[in-house]
Amino acid sequence: MKYFKPITIILIVFLLTNSSAFSEEPSKTINFSGQWPYHPSKAIAMDSARQLIYLGDGDTINILDSNLNFVSSFIATKTSQIAGLFYSPTENLLYIACRTDGLKIFDLTDAENPLIVNSYPPDFLETVGVFIDGTKAYLASGIDGMIILDITDKKNPSMLSQSRLPGGFGLSYAIDIYASGNYAYAADLYNGLHIVDVSNPKDPDYKKGIALAGATDIEVSDTYLYITLQSSGMAILDISTPEDTYVSSLFSAEGVATSVRVDGAFAFISYNSIGIRALDITNKTEPFHDPTWIYDASGGSSLGLFHDENVIFFANNQFGLQKIDITDKSNMQPVASHDTPAGAIAIDVSGSYIYALDNNVNDSPEKEGLRIHQISTSNQAAVFTFTGFCTTPGTASDIDVYGDFAYVADGQQGLQILRITDKTSPVITGNYDTSGDAGGIFIDGNYAYVADGDQGIVIINITDKSNPTLTANLETDGFSRKIFGSEDYAYVAADDQGLHIINIFDKTNPEITGSYDTPGTARGIYVKDNYAYVADGEKGILIIDISDKTTPILTGTLDTDGFAENISVSANYVYVADGKNGLCTIDAFNPSQPVSISEWSYNSPGITTDVFSGYFTDDEELYTFLAGGAGGILAVNLSIDDGKDSDGTSGGSTGGGCFIQAIR
């Protein structure tokens, strides 16, 4: 392995001392731990000759035509996620950077029947970017730097060199790469842009480094290189003389820049929270942005385009993949969309597995349903390994895992029962088609309780998993969204009708005993002790005293910043799936005065619709899992620094020992 000599990059490091000894209140922190699909969750490669789009989403490649009609799909990796793509039109080959699963090569001569050519197993940590130039493959390999492969024989690639990139304090992370002729350009997340002479690919010669913090995505047009800088926009560099490359201009704007593509006189930049900005780059030293040249969407990850067609393809965590008409930069409009399948609308956790539902409609029904991932946690990090998938016939909306079975509220198709004994091959064993729109489910013993939309609730006997039978149904006011069971009562979030409390002691004759009309739109419900916690849409959360089932009384409220979709409670902490606002965590030790905990809130990509809290590991680490819509599954680690070790002396962070994992 080759180590390039360090370039001079000055990093300012702030050393934070433990201040817990000076504070009476323990400090709380939240850290991003993991995501599936991992950011960037979507990668795009374009086939201009055939007008095809290759979209990497999680573990899957989706092939679409230029109107975003589905052509075919295939799983590229079973153990990791897709991070980068490169399409070679002369060979009809797609090169796929699959992070810890290395490099995959697929023959797409017949786009409806892709064939794998080869897998290059990594001898390094991960592969996050790939670029092909002639018979050489250039890989961006994170902390392992730049890898050059000889791909003359596609079935037997061989490594020519591996070069660690220089960086301040020895830190570098190659995230994207471009090569042309005798030079390669590597985007380093920590340090900027590296320029390397690769005329001798077995012995690359480092030429220059340009400090650009947060460098992520590279685009080259003519003699200029465009590179996104996460928190500071984009840089334009003149590479007409590679060894004398210099910055022509910097463009700074609010948001986290994720991707850039150039078409003629314009550059288009995608942002994690803003959407797309268009820039006039006629003058490379002074790019111009009109404030109206924005397409508003959240969670932007990748861009692709066919040149001179006035459209751009935008992968984002809000709408999936969109085709945007960019003729009028002040009024960019979507003309087609494809809802990507690797998302998460609802989750449940049992043991070391997370079960996620995706409810995409119409675009790719063969990829909708239940995905199972194994969870591995260590040192505040969570890794999701895909193990199995089963499609469901309806619009999967909610899940409850109980023993060896997963129970899915499947929209117009009612209840689906899936055997999950074999995590690699879950199968539907039985179903019951309810008369409404099954959106919520709760399992207790031999009964399934289903929130069935405008048909109220349905109680189903599931003793025989292959032949569930109706026990009773009860029509209620409003639209039954979610349901929660506790002892002899079921609690229903009924949209604009608030909360219903139903006596289910006699399963054959359920009766409404009380209701509370919430001010918002009741979307989710959780019950603990004598309180019902309601996710009330635009009104945040409500805490309702249900000691008297006939007369529930409002105890406390807190208006969250987003749209409260669902809710979970652990040890008097309330975790809210708050839509575009991500995770909102609330201290409800005093139910009459709930307080938002900003330190334990997380603004995740996508639209957060479900939350699972209180996952406490053997290593005393506490995790919360989020269903982030097109943003997939996310894990965050929560910690409390109480200033004391177990022996009472001054110490550091813990997972918060007051939390337990509820496993049934």
C-alpha cells in the first residue's frame, strides 16, 4: 500500500472537557448510529443512448425509462448498500460500488435481463465511489483512499495500486472519484480535492491537494471541475492544467449540498433539506443564483440528466425519483415520479431484528411489503444487514411482531400473517380481508386488533395462522388510524375524532366506553400506566389521563415543530415520529408539563412516520429506531452523562440504565 506524503492542511480541533461535574443535571446527547439505505441512499447513472436510468436504492438497482416507467430491477448486494454507480455505454456495463461488499459489474445489454459479470471482493474496508477510464477502474474507498484496478479482463480484475490519501492528523475519507488521461481527482470528505498523476497506475504520484471541507460529489465539464461541499455549497475549479488546478469560485448557500450536475450554462445542486438550486455558470469566477431558481423538496441525494433536454432527474427522500422540467428555472416542475422501494413507513423490533414495511403504491408493487434486517450494534453504531423480503398484496401500513409471526395491516387487503421463523424467507401463511382500510394493528395472545379506517375496528381470532376468523367488528366515528391494546381495553387514534376507548373484555361484543376529541388529527397512540399518549398531527402530542375509562381527561400537551405521526414511550420519555421534523423526544416525568428535549431530538432525512424506542443492548447502549419514509431505517444512539461511574466516582457517558427493552 502506498501512503502519499501529507499535504499542509490546518485543522482546528476543539477539545471539550467533561463539564458534568459542574452541572446538577446530567447532560444528554444523541448521535446518528446507522441508516439503511446508507447515505447517499440513492445513486443515479444515465444511459443516454437508450434513454435509460439506473437507480441504486439500498441493495437494489431499478432500471427505468426516461418517463420513469419501470423496466426491471435486480439485487446488487445482499450484505451491504449501493453507494455509487458508473455506466459504460460502449460496453453496456454497470459498475456498482457496494460499500463493504466491494465492486460489482453487471452486463445490461438486455436491460430487462441483467447479468452479473463479476464481483471484486474488497481487501479494504469499503467502496463508495467508482469511475471507469479505459481499462482502469478507479475506486473511492473511504479511509483506504484510492484503489486502481486493471479491468481489461472483466471477469478477473486485478489491483494495480492502493494509495492512502494525505490529511490533517492522518484523517482522510475518499468519497468520490474522477479520472481522465494521466490524472485522477479524489473528493475527500475531510480535506478537499486531491490531484494524482496516474500515468503509472502501479505507482501513482501525488501532485496537489486543495483544502475544501466537506467535499462529496464531483462533476467535470470541459476544463472545469465542480465539487459539492456539504455545508458550504459548491466549488468550481479550473483543471485545464491539472498540476496547477485552482479554485475559480465558491458558491455558498444554506443547506447540505449532496450532488451537482452541469448542463450547458447551468449547474444544478441538490441539497438534503432545500431541494435543487440552479446556478448560471457562464462566468466561472462569479456564478449567479437567482433566489427564485429553487425546486423545493427534502432529502435530496443524487442528480442525473440527459444533456440539452431541459429535464433533470432528482433522487430525494420525499418523493423517490422525480423527473423535473427545468426549462423555467424560476418554476421548475415535476413531470413524472417513481416511488423508490427501499423505504420504511412502519417498523417493529424483536430480538436482534428490525422489521420494516414499505408501502409504495403502483410504481413497484413487486418490491413493496416486509423487509427484515439483522441489527448489529457496537460503540454507538448500528449496522443493518438485509436478510429477507416478502411482498404483500396491499398497501402495508403497520406491523406487530409476536413470536414467530409478523402481522401486517395491509390497507385494502386487510390482515396479512407472515411466518418469520426463517428470516431469509418470510412467507404469508394466512390473511383476513377486512371491509375497510387496515392501517393499524395490535396483537394480544390469540387475537389481532385492526384499526380499519372508516369501518372502525376489527377483532380477528388468529389461533389458526392459516385461517384467521372474524370475532367482532365495531364501527366508530372518524377514521381509525392506529390501535393499542392494554389489559381489557383498546385505544384507537381516530383521525379528526381523536381518541376512542373500547372495552374488549368480551371479544365478541366490544363497546366504546369513552372518547376524547383531540384538537388535531389523531394519528398514533401509545398507552402506559394510566395515560394515553396521542400523536395528534399538527397539534403535536397530548397526554390523556385514562384512569376513568368513561371520562378521559386531558393532562398535558406539547406542540411539536413537525406533524406528529406516531409515538412511543419508554421510562416516561416520549418519542415522537414528527414527520419532516424527524424525531422529537419529550420528558414526560411530569405528565401535566411535558418538556421537549432538544438534545435527544434528531432531524432525519425523509418523512418520519414511525418510531421504536427503548432498545437497550447488553453493552448498555440505548437506541431509538425511526421509519423515515424514502429515507429508510435510521438508528440513533441516546446517552446520558451523569458524571459518575458505577463506583460513584467521576465518569462519562452511559446508555441510561433506566431504560429496558420490551420483548414479547
